[in-house]
Amino acid sequence: MSENNSINRRDFVKSAAVAGAGLLMANSLNVAAQTSAKKRYAIIGTGHRATSMWGVQIAEKFKNEIEFVGLCDKNSKRVEAAKQLIGVDCPTFTNFDEMLAKVKPEILMVTTVDSTHHQFITKALAKGIKVITEKPMVTEANQAQAVLDAEKKYNNPLIVTFNYRYAPKHEKIKQIVSSGEIGEVTSVDFAWYLDTSHGADYFRRWHRLKSGGGSLWVHKATHHFDLANWWLNSDPTEVTAYGKLNVYGKNGAFRSTNCRPCPHKEKCPFYWDMTKDARLMKLYAEAESVDGYTRDGCVFKEDVDIYDTMSAIVKYSNGVSMNYSLNAAMPYEGYQISFNGTKGRLDIRDYERQPWEVKEVQEVYLTKNFTKKREKLEMPNIRGAHYGGDNRLQEVIFRNAEVPDYLKLPSARAGAMSCLTGIAARTSIEQNRPVKFSELIKL
């Protein structure tokens, strides 16, 4: 900041905390005027996320704005189970084109296996349908190009659901970094930890295969890369990465098809009893006879071809470099990130789940050069899924809630840049070299 435009840092931090929490309340109460006609809403891919965040929550909270007109899934039993769990009365389909032709939705939510997103996105954009897609937007560079080209050709902006942006504490991090308090950012240290419950769960599902989720570089890290891109307000340009499968897959001393019939239940530390979750049993176990997909697959299946231990160096167009790591078999869950600047350093430690008690779920410290002291900053602690981001994102999408420009809904470009960071990292490992974004896509 210049001398004339500077503000007292304590006042800035205090106001930022109030703004983050207050804006969430405003989004919930001061919504845009609604028309009397409800928007016709359909979902393709009716698994866990579709039936919860984009299903029953939408049906209950936005009944005045949204009318469910169709649900589609390739598994006939799952789509019927989804209809019951969401609690709506609408037609169900196993053929996507048939659903579009018969119910003519105005809004389509895409929540299928990641590697298939582009198929449904591009078809719907071509028909003038407003498309919302779960992240990652795609899993391959050519898919990203196809979506970007379709969005431009049909002048129909896509919405990518980066809910982490909408957590008030993540907004506050952006405000602090953008304020110039630590000067110009020069580098970032970013480490994300998945524990032996959450991390292991990716290796039970279709995510264990690159062909499904593009690896955790894409499926999971897309969250983190989008946050970094957004916080830094810059595009990644090159990635050098390393990765290895150290814990899951072929590393297991024994294995089975899935947990329920497993003969090793007593000695396997990763045994998971899905029968205790009635919702998942209805969505998945009762639908297994259609396609053979098991939700409680063995984490030691020999076909696992993704990594559980990953690190990368990411270069940005503004000269910043980021050291990033993701580990999926840790004793605790959460992240650490530090922004190094020309005037100081911002340190964040986020606690999501750990075997010891913490007084605060997030600790943030600002240290200025030459002061020989650090100061702890207050952070908004909004309860709710993804730190309160889910509810806020829904309000923006379905009620056009007012937000600052930096929280306008992310489109295909943001979706592509986060995915491509992971795709470049995966490619770097496979080809043992740095990978430039210019090799992957034309923006």
C-alpha cells in the first residue's frame, strides 16, 4: 500500500473478520428479487454429493426458486433411490439425451464420475441450458479445451462449484494477502493432509483409478489449486511434480474385493463398516446388482494406479512459486499454508480433524520484517459444510445473492486452470520433466 492509502492493520483485520461473517448473513437474507416462475432443474449423476448438497438441500432450501424436473443416472436402482432420498416427485432416467428431450431443464447439475463431466457439460451448453458442474471440471487437457470452446461458442457461461472460495475464513485470507500487509507475495508453502479415514476413502471408490478421477492431483487438489490461483490472483504456468503410492493398493499385505465380505476385518486397520450408514446402503449397496460397483471397495486393490504421496513446484505468471504437497494417509486432517512476501509472512494452520484437542480450528499469524514479533489474527468461524462455503455458494447460485467481484461465480476458465495444474503435475511424474501449460491448452 502507498503511505496515503494505508490503513491501520488492526482495523483492517477486525473489519475483514466482520465483513466475512456479515456478508454470509447478508447473502442469506438480502437475496435478489425472484420471479414467480420456478427454474426447471435436473441432475445427471445421482450419487452422494448429488443427493445431498445438490439434492435434498436444494429441494428444502430453494423450493420457491427451483423445481426438480428430472434425475438421471446410468444405474437404474440408484436413480430411484436418489429420488426417494431427495424427496421429490419427478421423472427418472438412465439416458441423458432422453432426459433433456423430455423434461427440457433450464439448469443442469453435473455430478457424474469426473472423467465424464465434459460429455454432459458440452451437450447441455449447446442446448442453451445453464450448467453447474462439480469440481474437478474435467480430468484431461483435451476435455478442458472442449469445455472452454463450448462455453465460448454458445456464449453460455459455465458455473464451477468451488465452494472453498466461499468460506468466510478463506475470503479473509484473500483480503489480507491482497491488502499488501506482507508486501508483494514471492512464494507460497502449501501442505494438505488427508487422514486415514477421509484419505483412505478415495481408494475405496472409483477415484482410485486415474481413468475415473484423474488421480488426487485432479480430483482432490483441484480445491487447493483453485484457492491458490484465487488468493494469488494469477495463473499457473509450469509444474514439476513427484508422486508415489506408498500405503494403499499393492502395498497391502492382504486384500479382498470390498469390506463387507472381507475375511481380514479383524486385522485390517482400514476396515470400514458401510452397513452402519443407511443412506449409503440405499444409494450403493442396494444398487450393486445393476453395475457391480461397490462403495466399500478394498483400499488394497491391485488396480489402484493413483498416488497417496505427492509434491510439486508450481510457477505462476506473476513470478510467484508455490511448494505444494498432498498426503493421503496421515493421522490427522487439515492444512498449512504460508505466504512469503517482501514485507513479511502470513502463516495459517487449519485443523479439521486430529487426535488432540484444539482451542481454535484455525490459527493465523502475521509476522512483519524487522519487528521481531508476530501477531495472531482473528478469523471468522462459520459452521457448516466446507467451513460455511456450501451454503453461501448455493445462495449465490440460486438466489443471486450479492457478493464482491472477487466472489463472482467461477466459470470454465477457473475450472480449467485448477484442473490443469493437477493434470500438469500428473504428466510431470509420468514423463519425469517440468510441464508447461502452453503444451496442454490454448486459452
